[in-house]
Amino acid sequence: MAELSISKTRTKVESIVWAADLAGTAVFAVEGAVIAMRGGLDLLGVMVVSFVAALGGGVIRDLLIGATPPNAIRDWRYAALTCAAGLLSFGLHTVAPPIPATLVIVLDAAGLALFAVAGVEKALLFRIHPFVAMLLGTMTGVGGGVVRDILLARVPVVLQADFYASAAFTGALVVVLARRAGMPSGWAALAGGLACFVLRLVAVAHGWHLPKATG
């Protein structure tokens, strides 16, 4: 019975990771495509940036925890979803009104929350220490964006934005604490995702920043 319960729990967590990963992939693919188009890139450039933004963080996470080959390579649905999101964004760019900056921020916060949750949940599934799992959740959330910004010759958002990596880490922390408190994995993931999403948007609205060096 105990083994059956553990197996069911693992299956449920894997489903949560898969759902959050795919949702985050779609959101970051669209956001990456929008940012690339604003940077004046052609279709190939838009697709490359879209792929990197959507899949970079998950690939880094999987390589670090030994989940090889990474899901983004092993499961064709990740690449197909990213390709579809990038092409759709590029196609609609010429006929639809420009996406408001506020919506881009909301999309970014949603993708950050989804990937932070997926990252920490998958790390815990591989029996990584909770603190390291939180760091991996943060890395999953910000990794693709860092590579995206490097390709676009920009200072990565994570190094200058208001509570960006901090929001991802907070979301991962909430997941760990909720699971330690006995909360079901699904509810823990939801709580962590909401914490990250809300903190990120509140930080943007109020201009919150971590302390910066002066002088």
C-alpha cells in the first residue's frame, strides 16, 4: 500500500511538472517572440529567440539534475508548441494591434511563476535538497530569459529588474514550505505559482528593487 501511495504521488507530481512546463513554454515562447519582433529581428531571429526563451531554463534544469536527455529534446511537444507559438505571434504581428507593454509584463510574470513551480517540483522529484531545489526552480524561471537577453545584446532582466529572480525564489520557497506542511502537491504548486505571480506584478506596480550599489 505504501509503495502504491508513493507511486500515485510521484505520478501526480510528474503531471503537475508536465502541465506547468508546457504552459510556461507557451507563455515564454510568445513573450520571446514579441520581444524579438520589437528588436527588429526577422522570422528566423524571432523563432530562435522564441525557442531559447521558452526552452532554455528547462534544459539547464534538466542537465543539472541529470534528467537527460532534457524534456525539451525528448518530448516533441515542447518544440512543436514553441514553434507554433512563435509562428502565430509573428503572423499576427502584422494584422493585430501591438501587444501592450502591460500585457507583456503579465505574460512574463505568468511564465516565471509556471517555470519556478515546475523547476522546484521536478528537482524535489529527483530528491534534490529542498534549498537547492528552490535555486533550481529560480534558475528554471530566469534561465531562458537570460539567454534571450544576451542574444538581443541587452543586460539580462534578472540582473536589474524589480524582484524578478526574487519572485521566482519566493514561489519555489512557498512550494517547499507548503509541501512540508502536508499540503497536497497540486495545492502547493498553485500556492507557489500565485505567490511568484503576485509578487512580481506588485513589485512592478510599486517599483520595488533590491538594494543597489551606490557611488
